[in-house]
Amino acid sequence: ELKVEQNPLFLSMQEGKNYTIYCNYSTTSDRLYWYRQDPGKSLESLFVLLSNGAVKQEGRLMASLDTKARLSTLHITAAVHDLSATYFCAVDITGNQFYFGTGTSLTVIP
Amino acid sequence: DTAVSQTPKYLVTQMGNDKSIKCEQNLGHDTMYWYKQDSKKFLKIMFSYNNKELIINETVPNRFSPKSPDKAHLNLHINSLELGDSAVYFCASSQPGRRLFFGEGSRLTVL
């Protein structure tokens, strides 16, 4: 059974600090996605990582993919309150089969 | 123009009732999905349709029946609702190898 695990599940961090969220998956895939979900809202796509070594950056967020280690990271630089949300990674194993991670609930404290 | 739209947004119903959720996408995508998000925010794939054909049917009780009348629509019908069915149901669509686009979600509460 495919497992997609995120670490940590809950993260409380101070504004201005850096932190990394980890996403481990149990099967071969070279397509990994990151999504953001605000409370009571839908999921919004953040990053698409389509090959080993892919790195994408948008503002204070940077995502990377290591397909050999089956690991993706989402790095937060100098956190601000607006980044408070739940972040999900998702693995696509066939081109149209998406399995989501457990989610990381991030709270940025002033 | 909403890319993926679901109706209704909220459903409150009694145990044992039957309910349906409708989903439409105007993105021209080939694949549509239903996901269930529980109270702990876990997102679980339920069904996936590609060009009206069922391609994923995860271990979902057969009280749940998806129907895809055409490529742009995927509806979810739930029979004999149980308390454990309370969740937010998300419809999504994608093209092969591309990211998912989600609807706004339908919050189902079973009393």
C-alpha cells in the first residue's frame, strides 16, 4: 500500500524563523506536488516537481525533490503570519493517481 | 468562471438518508476525482474517472456510487448515510501528468 508521510504534522514557529517540512513516500514516482489549504478553503497548488533534483521557489517557500530517497522538502524562509495554513504533498504514480500526505498544519506566531 | 464547481456547498442530513453531490469542470480535463477529507484533514482518494471510465475505486463502501455522464461532470451519490460519512468531499480534475485543480468542497454533516 502506498504511504505518503509528512513530518511534522503540526508546526508552530515564530515569525522570521526558518523551517523545513518533509514528505516521504513509499513507491517510485518522479512527480510530486505541494498544495496549500487555508482553514475552511479548498486546496491551492504551490509547486510541481517533475524530476529528480527539481527545485522550485516562490517567495519564502522552496520545494525540492529527491526521487532516489523518495523525499521532498518544503523549506520556509523567514516565516510570516500569512504562511499559516496546512501544507500537503501529493505523489502522482501513474499520471492520474494522486495520493496525498498526512498534511502539516503550520502556525506562524508573531 | 469557476474552473471546478461543486454543489451543494453544505449538506446537513439525517442518518439513513440518500444524498448527491454534483461536480462540473470547464477546464477540458480528461480525468476527474473525488476525495474525502476527514476531521483530521486527511485527504483520501475515493474515485477517479478518465473520459467517463472508472480508473480508481479505492476501498470505498458500495453505498458510494460515482457517475460520470460526460467528461466534464462527475457526480457522487451516497446511499444510507452514516455518521462516519461526515466529511468534506472535494472534486478535482487534471490532465495526465499535470496538477490537480480542486473544487471548493462540499461539507456533509450526518446527524
